[in-house]
Amino acid sequence: MRKNRLPHTAESSARRFGAGMISPTILVLLVMTAYPLLFTLFYSFTDYNLLRNLQKPASFIALGNYTKLLSDAYFRQAILNTVKFTLLAVIFEMLIGFAMALLVNSLTRGQKVMRTLLLLPYLLPTVTVALSWRMMLSPNYGIVNQVMETLNLPVFNWFSDMRTAFGMLLLIDVWQSAPFVFLLLYAALQSVPQTQYEAARIDGAGAVKSLFYVTIPNIKNSLALCALLRTIDSFRLFDKVNLLTGGGPANTTSTITQYLYNYGIKSLDFGFGSAGAIVMTVLVLILSSLYIKRAMG
Amino acid sequence: MKKLVAFLLALVMALSLAACGGNGGSSGGSGDTGSSGGSSGDAGSSAAPTKLTLILRAGTYADVIKECLPAFEAENNVTCEVQELSESDLYSGIALDAINKEGTYDLCMVDGSWMAEFTENGVLANLTELGYALDEDVIPATTAICYVDDQLYLAPYYGNVTVLMYNKANVEAAGYAPDQIRSLDDLLAICKSAQESGKKGFIYRGDNQNNLVVDFLPILLSFGGWVIDEANKPTVNTEEFKAAMNCYLELIATGEAQVKDDLIASVDTGAGTMGIGWPGWYTPTADSTADYIALSGAASAGAEAYNSNVYGIWTIGVPNNSQHKDLGVKLLSYLMDAEVQKGTVPSGGVPCRYSSLQDAEVLAAYPQYEVVCQALESGMYRPVIAEWTQFYTILGTEMDNIVNGVKTVDQGLADAQANLEQLMG
């Protein structure tokens, strides 16, 4: 009897100790993550306006914000723009970042210099990037239009023209974020065993076959992680849009976050903004779950 | 070794805590001094200076205030910390601080269009109750939105009012002298002439809804239209609005949308011919390539001339939750002083005062202030409604669709009217 109770007590005590050790982390996570999410969810069912709330408390309006949001054609357009932007940005960033990683990994000399140079765009603050591109693409003194004029090519008002504004935002985002993909995949490439390449070479595999049968299978988890991180980040695109186009021209570059800023945050209608944030979180979770499932499976 | 590392870590932590405690005590001390407000400020130089925090619109508007501060600081034993923000950040900065019981700011710069929302929600202190009154030197029209039920909440500080900014050479090349620009038809003729000679005509700001709406308002006023009626009902689907929109579309077809800095550069270099601007953007001199005039307010030759100058006046007020209201009002009175305001003119200040704008010396050095004074005497504030932010977002979005050809004028304005009616209840 005594023999049976001893291990049980030790196990309980170990469990209690484990729970005690993990509880600060759980507490911090609850305060930092769960509370804001629940707070946002709660306010999404109210007509909470920051200033009006000083005089009149927010009222419960059930699904009023969600109905208004989902019946708004401009919100639906913002969702489409965001999904289109995310898909294109992730595809281009993954392709370019992977190509850069393969190139630098194959270099026998100058890897460090190339690595540093290629990383520079990612190290710049987004505001600096946006303003630098705005200057370069300025219709007045921008170097891009000047070069194009010299070459007798047509010039554009890049951020105000419906034909070019979305493409320019995509280009700038790819330019800035492809180095992030490069960095992660370059690190992953370093861990691929050289013996597998040698074996493939002995078996007569060329560069393309080595890429598809050795390189990619070895780094597929890193590829999935990169795609996941870039998807989440691209989906939340805001600063570049807000600084460069404000969602225009004619809503062609309006993303979900820009819409929420224009119609919720700017006017301090945080109830409406919260509903939008919840819808956005659900969409990100749906998109991310595909990657997470694949990475974990 | 482990014990040594643990000891060192504990020592570092203890020192850090001690350092934090020291700072906390000192800041608490200064806070106490600060909260004694005006009395401490007036107490003389032996007491620690009281800290006042100002939240201002970045640019010339804040620069002219900053240059006045050292004298006030020395005289009143205060130190002033200035936060300079963009328009949208300024709005949210004031609003976010308003929900605190003890506010951070002691003086704030407020756009006229926020007035209704701020006063309805008790954001601003009642200056009349605090003993401040505007004098008769202030241009009366600029004070229109500063009062609620005869109680003063704001003082008009920087006289921003829409003007027509133009390139002198381009206008001359089109065969016009500035005083011959008497209607919107003249504007169109000049812009078309510039376009034919390979330059851009009318430049407008299309980068956000607010700018789109504000740049259009002088044109709308020239057709006798406005965005709301006396009962605050939206009036954007009217014949006047449609006529103004069609005229605007013709005008902007001669140029293109640009951001503010590009617009100024375009008109200055002559790449563009004209655009709606603000005196705070550009200080013309006798040698400058660009200048500005007030719009006549007439749509065509012989048509009725309406008052078409739209105010973008930056007013100053004291937040209701300021911890140093007395000092805040004292600073406001100092900044509004006629002589102090006149002193800001060489740095680009545009006081809403006759004594500055009609002063012979000022006019000799800055002749454009005559135009500004005329525009300020007959300007229009944007609608004083609490929903103005949502209002211009909805209207600007539909105007953006019209300007880019996504919707027709009729369709866009009908949609705007429907959405605005829903907003205004």
C-alpha cells in the first residue's frame, strides 16, 4: 500500500511542479494574447466609438457591425484585393527569394558580401522604403520617369494610375520582403547534406533533378514556414498602402487593413473596426491552417 | 561559477531597480510640482519649472509656435514639450488622450472640422469660463466655429484658407494676367492652353479622400453648391454638385493627381500650371516662379460670384483634462497676442488678425497677405458636424470612383447621397 502511494505522490508533485513552472507563461499568454482578442470580440458586438463613449456608453448591437461590414461592397473589394495581393506577393517573394538563396549558396567566393547586400532592403524601415520609392517614382523629379523619358518609353503617374498602382505596391513589397525568404531558405540550404548531392551526381542527376529530388525535399519545411510567415505578413499589409496610395485610385489598392483604418480607426469607431479585425483574423487563420496542417503533417 | 553569475545578475537587477526607483521618485516629484499648475508656474525661478505639453500640427504651423516658446518659458518658469504630428495623427492623438482622466496635453491644435465632435464630447475646455476672450482685432469670420452657445472653446491661430496656386510663366503664356482670372472658365482656358504646349494643367491631390473632397470644395462653392443643407442633410446629388463635378473633371483632365509635395514642385517648376493650395505651403516672393490668388467664386464670366474660399484654419485650445489649464490658457493668450503673432509673419505665420495682415510693413514685405486677408474675411468652414470624418471618407471614395471613371457622375453622386443619408440618419 505504501509502495503504491509513493510513486503516485511523486507523480502528482512533479505534475504540480510542472504546472507551477508553466503557469507564469500561460498567464502572460492569456494577458497578452487572449485578453486583447476577447476584448476585440466583445467590442465587435457594440457600437463603441472612442469619443462618443465619453458621453454615452456603447450599446450592444449584436451582429450589426458584421452585417454592415459584409454588405459593404468596398469591404468585399478590399478582401479581394488583399487575397490577390497576398497570393501574388507570396508567389513572387518565394520564387525570387529561393532563386537568390540558390545563387548565393552556389557561390564559392563572396557569399558574405552578397548575403549582406541582398539583405539590405529587408533591414530598412517600411516608412523609409515607401518614401524612397515615392521619390523615385515621382512624376516630377523621380528618376524612374526621367530614365523612361530618356529612353522614349511611356511614363506613368505610378501611384495615381489605376493600371499601375497595385503593381507598384506589389513590386515594392516583393523588393523588400524577398530577402527575408532568401535568408530563411539560405540557412536551410546550408543544412542539406552534401553527400546527397554527390550520390545524385553519381546516379547521373543534373542540376534540375538535384533541385527537385534533393534540395526541395530537404528544405520543404522551411519553404512551408516561409510561405506561412509571408502569407500572414502580406495579409496584414497596411503601411505601404496607407503611405503610398491610401487605398486608391478608386479602391484598387484598398486592403482589409486600409479599409478598417478608413472606416473604423480614423473615425474612432472601434466597434466597427473590431468586427473587421475579427473577420480578418478568421481569414488569416483559414489561410494559415493549410500551411500549418501541411507543415505539421 | 554559477554562484558568481547568480550574484552578478542579482546585483545588476538590484541596481536596475534602484535606478528605476530613483527615476520614478524624481518624475513623481516633477509631476507633483506640475500638478500645482499655475501657482508653481508663477512662483518664480526658485521652484522647478512646470512642464507643459503641446500637441501640434507639424510643419510651419508648429514651427511658428515653437519659435515663440522660449520667451514664454523664461517668463513663466515653464518648459514646453512639443509633439508635432500629421493631421490624422493629431486628431487621434487628441482623441485618445481625451479618454484619460488626467490628460497629457496642455495646449492642442485643432482643425475646424473636428470642432463639433470635440465639443459634443467634452474634449475641449471652455475658454470663456477660464477667463479668455477673443479681441476685436481677430477677423470675425474666422471665429465662426470657435463658439458653442456663446462660449469660446478655440482661438483661430493660423489663417489657412484655400487659394489658387499658379505658375506665373504658364499663366502668362496662356495670355492671362493674374487679375484677369475671374472665373473657373478662365482656369480651364489657361490649363488647356498649358496642356496644348506640353505641360500639365490643373494638379489635384488624389491621394486620400479628405484631400479629394477639400480640393473640390472651392469649385463646388463657385457653383453655389454645398455638401449639407441647413438641417445637416447631405446635398451631394444636386444639380449644382453635378455641374461642379463635371467642371472639375474637365479641369483635372488637363493635369493629374499628385501628392502635396509634388503638386507644389510641379507648379513651382512650371511642369504643372495650377492647383488648389494653402498659404502655409508656399511663400511667394517677387522672384518666385509661383504665386497665389483667391478664387473669384464665379463659375463663368458674368455668373454670380459666390464665397468660395474654404478655411483650413488651425485653431488652438486647451484640453478639458489638462493638468495645467491655467498655464495652458496663459500660453494660449500669449500665442494669440497681436504683437507675438505679428512676429511670426517672417517665419511663415499667417495670423487671423487685421493688425498683422493689414500692416503696411508686413504688406510691403509680403504682398500676398492682402489676398489672404480678403480670403479670410469671407471664408467658409467645412461643415461643423460630428460625423465629418465619416462624411468625407464616404464622399471622397465616391468622388475617387468618378474621377477614375469607375462610376459616372450621376451614379457616383447617387451612391454617395444614399450612403451619406444613412450616416446622417
